Amino acid sequence: MIFLELFFEFFKIGLFTIGGGYAMIPLIKEAVLNHNWLSEAEFLDMIGISEVTPGPIAINMATYIGVEQGGLFMGPFGSFLGGLIATFAVILPAFIIMLLISIILKRVIKNRFVQGALKGIRAVAVALILSAGITLLSDVLFPISIANGNISVSFNKTPVFIFLLIAFFSFVLTKVMKKKLQPILVIVVSAVIGIVINYLLILPA
Amino acid sequence: MLTLIHDELVTKKNWLNDEELLEMTAIAESTPGPIAINLATYLGYKKRGWLGSIFATLGVVIPTFAIMFAVALLLSNLMQFEAVQYAFMGIKCGVVFLIVRTAFVLAKGLKGDIVGIIVFIIVAILMTAFTLFAVNFSAIYFILIGGLIGIIFYALLRNKKGESNK
């Protein structure tokens, strides 16, 4: 049943992602792609939307997917229920663990073994973010397909051009103007570049 | 998000001082789940017990929930416009740029930590290869293995080294 699936998957995401923010992206990606809740392109759109809307990315994602999947299953009431269940599931581990830490276990977090485990997990988390970034990057810019042992790479001209412009914008902002890079600004600028480039490239033809 | 949290909780409400916020952020970053939820639960409990923690957490969730609910209902209509599709072509590129950039920024934090760097390189290569070749191996296993390696190398072995130095 979809509601149990939503609960179980988002509980897992909430439980196994330490550090919040982008650390949650690899697990969310895995869950939504495995269950066919979103295509990879839709997943990227949703991260973009999550960046420009308020609140933690994981909650944005949970609510959206819960609403969509619940709606497919049971109409408007299912939408509401699905959104509620997925959102509840993704925050439940954080809530329980923080409550325990507030009440009794504040010392546990300073324990040598806990700190050691966290340090190991942090290194893995960075690697998982990089891996997710690389595979998504390749899918957007130069999709690699493997069939019968043959590896072929295609090349998406417009996205590559847009990506280079975004990288240039970020470089100028952080290195030349010495400003901090705000994700929301990157998303808004990317949207504008996307619109402008597409109309410019189409018009001459 | 942290700048906003600082403005509201430290500057305006005076619920915390800078040092407490720093300590709580460190705790929130070492516990599972979104950091804003960790902070809300913790602070809510500190101020008003378990009822406080429930309300503070709900307070963080409700605006996000309401907005994403609306987005989910409206998005497919918006997507019919050509300009919106083009905007999202740009947004996709922006998002992958942000993810890769975040990874590199975080990777800099591993500097000087040889075990961490080795774990980082091996996991990055394995996970990328698994994704490329569609091998089914959950990222959760990497996280669990990372925790185990952390306990062995940072807690157990370092301790032994400390004893032999005495």
C-alpha cells in the first residue's frame, strides 16, 4: 500500500541522513527513482523548487511526493493523507532522537565512539553527494548509455552552454565580487538563463 | 537558513546566545534529519518541555507543507507553458551545479584526515560505478560501513595509539 511505502521510505531517509541539507539528496534520489515516484528530470526540478521555497529540502520533497502519490491512489483526500504521512515520516527520526538528546542523552553525542562513527559517516556522506552530483551532471549534460557492453556518450549542447554560464556567474560572484553564493540566487539566475538561451537559440532559426 | 535562525532566535527573541546556538548547530549536524527540525525539537523541549518540542517542530513544518501542497497541485498546469519548461531546463543545470559544488566545498573539510579522504575516494568511485552500471546497492550500506570504519579508526585505533605513547 502506497501510504505504508511512503512512510517507510521517508522514515529511512530521515533516519540515515546525518547533517541535513544536501546530505539527504543521495537517499531521496535512490528512493524516488527506485519507486518510480519521479523521473530523474522531475527529481532535479523538485530540488530547484525546494531551493526557492521555504523549509528544509527533505520536507519539501516528502510533502510533494506524498501529495502526488497519495493523489494517484485516492484522489484529493489521498493527496492530503499522502503528504501528511510522508512529511511526518521524514521528521519523525529527527524529532525522536533530538527529544532523547534533550532529555537524557546529551553526553552520548560527545562519546568517543559516537564521534568516531559520525566522522566516518561524514566522509561517506560527502562522497555520496559527489557521486549523486556527478551522475546527475552526466545525465543532464552528456548522457552515458551502456548497452551490450558498448558505452556511448551523447552531448546536450544547450544544457552544457547553460551550465557553463552558471559556473561563470558563480565564479564572478564568489571570486571577483567576493560574495557568498546563495542557492536561491543560483536557481533564479539559472531559470532566467534557461529562458533567455532557449529563446535566443530558437529565434535565428 | 542558519542566518535566519540566528536573527530570530539570538538577536530578536534572545532564547539563546551565540555560543549555545553554535553548540546546538553542532549537535543538529551530528543527528539524523533536517537541521531545522533538530533545532526546533531541541529548543522547544528546552523552553517548554515535550509539548514545546512538538509545537516548535510543527511550526517549522507547517509553512513548508502548505507551500509544497500548493506546488504539487499547480505544477503540472504551469509546466504547460513553454517559458516555464525553458526555465526548468536552466534550473536543472543550476541544481546539478549546486550539488557538485556543495560536494567539493564539503570535501575540503576532510583536509588532513587521511582515513576520511580514503573513505571518501573509495565510496565516491564505487557509488558512481554502481549507479552507472545499475548495480543495486543502497547508499544506506555505505553510511553504515562509514560509521563502522569511523568507530574503528577514530575511536579504537586512536585510543591504542594514545596508550602506546604513554
